Amino acid sequence: MEKTKKVSRKGAKQAKVRISSQLDYLISSNDKLIIDSDTHISNSNLLSQSMAKKVKQDFLYFHGKPADMDELVFSMDLSKIDMSLSCLSWQNPSVTQYFGEDEQHNFESLFAANKYIYDSSIKYMERIIPAGWTDPAALGKDLAIEMVDICVDHFGFGIIKINPAQNRFMINSEQVVEIVTHIIKKKAVPAFQFGADTKYTSVSGLRFLAEKFENSKLLAIHMGGGGASYIDAEDVYQDSLFLGKNHSNIMFVESAKHDTHIRNDLLYFSNKGTSIIENLAWASDFPYGLQVWNFGGLKSLIHELEASLLRNELNTNRIMGGNMKNLLMETYQNLLS
Ligand SMILES: [Zn+2]
């Protein structure tokens, strides 16, 4: 703990340098920059013994086989994207080990996972846009807030994610509201896992936050997707559209979602004006999803809609990277001000 705090003080200056250099890159990149807005990487040296053994012995091991930063870069190259590609990356919750109610130990484990994201972004400044992660259930509220401070002040992260589904707490609970208030006070952007697969990330819960923090951007990852079945997810899919129409401070990231519903989202949002279509971004959810598949599919879908339905407002570059780039540039400028 002492060590972590010491590193944090020393790192405040490095954070500003990191933000400045990435902001310069974003400003100088042309409008062809592609951003995959939901990827997870993890340090292969920090896998639990049992996970490391399974990964090594069974190539069929679960669909989100842990991947490190070099594997992410390999995946980007495999996608054969003929433009620059950056990835918004955060830790992989399936890999980071928690130790029951030992909040201090959990804090150190999540700190190491967040630090790996920071180190990766230093190594691959043009390819990895780092984002942080905090967890009030595993760390307790106070340490969760301290993690926010480290992520913003020491690592220079502009986005901090909370995943209510993983450790089962409501997205609009009192402790989440307190942490979100703190993230916004630090001029960073809160992000949430927002899937249909658990009761912890309900549409009404996200609406509550959107109304409470109406002047701040909130990121909702999966836009109601995730691991739910088609039937279970249907209501959340539909309600998310209306939520987005009525709350322009919510930005949705289309990852881990059925393709037919992504198509509906594009059509619906493109009808609702610029301030709404600016709130969509694509993502692969790597390594849970394949970049080559998601990038290729979405790009083709947008082209098809633009051509056949004359939906020029969809604008491939906007959905594939421009919207997220604008949010990041604004956030980094705020952090430096
Ligand atoms: Zn994800």
C-alpha cells in the first residue's frame, strides 16, 4: 500500500506527459483513425496458476482466452485495417484475481492490472488508449475512490470503468453514485458494463445516472448486449434505443451485441439527429470478440446502409472512430486544463 501511494505521487507529472503526447497524436491523426472502443488486455505473468494451466493445456478454453498487449497488436495487424487503428483498452475482469473480502489485497491486484494497461500505452502510444477500472464491491468504497485517483492522477486515464455485473451491485447504488461523482469531479468519464445478462445493469438504473449526471458524458459498454439470450435481451435492446434518444449524455459502445440489433441501432440513431448519432461507437470486446470479424462486419454494414438507404449521416468514420476520438480529445483537454 505504501509502495502504491509513493508511486502515485511520483507519477503525477508522467500522467500529464502521457496525456499530452496521446492528445497530440489524436489531433494530428486524420479522419481515418479507427478506434476499437472496448478491448481487454492482461499481463500473462499475472495469471492464476489454475488459469495459466488451463490456457496452456486446452486450446478450447473459454472464448475470451486471456490476451496480452502484444496479442492485441497482432490482432490489429491481422484485421488488415488499411488505416491507423487504436484500441481503448482496460483490464480483463476474468483474469484479475480477487481474494474474497480482503479489500487491500484486491486493491493491489487491480492496481497491477491497471498498471499493465498504463505500461502498454507507454509502449504502444499510438495503438493503445488506456482506460482504468475500479470496483466498489471488491475494494470497498474508499479504496475504489483511491483507485480512481491513481488512474487519473498517476496513469493519466481519461475513462474509468465500473462493472456492476461482475461483483453484483446495482448500477445506481449509493456507492456507485459516490464514485461516479468523484470520477466526474476529476474531469474523467465514467464507463459502465451495460448488458442484458444480469439485473445489476438495468435500463432504469442507467437512466437514473443519466438524469442525475445530466451534464456529464457516461459510457455504456455493450448497449444492452453481453451474454444474454436473444429473447432475454430483446426488451433491453429496445429500451436502450429510447434511452439514447432521450439522454444525449449517454454514449453507447456496440460490442458483444447481435448484428441485427446493431443494424437497428444504426438506423434508429441516424434518424434522430447529429447529437444522437455522435453517441455510437464500435468495438470488438477483444479477446471475447474477434477484431477482424467485428471490424469487417460493421464496416460493410455501414457502407451498405449508406449506399442503399442514403443514410449519409451514419458516416463510417464517425462510428468507427471519430465519435470516440472527439470524446477522448475533449476529455484529455479537460484533464490538462
Ligand atoms: Zn468488454
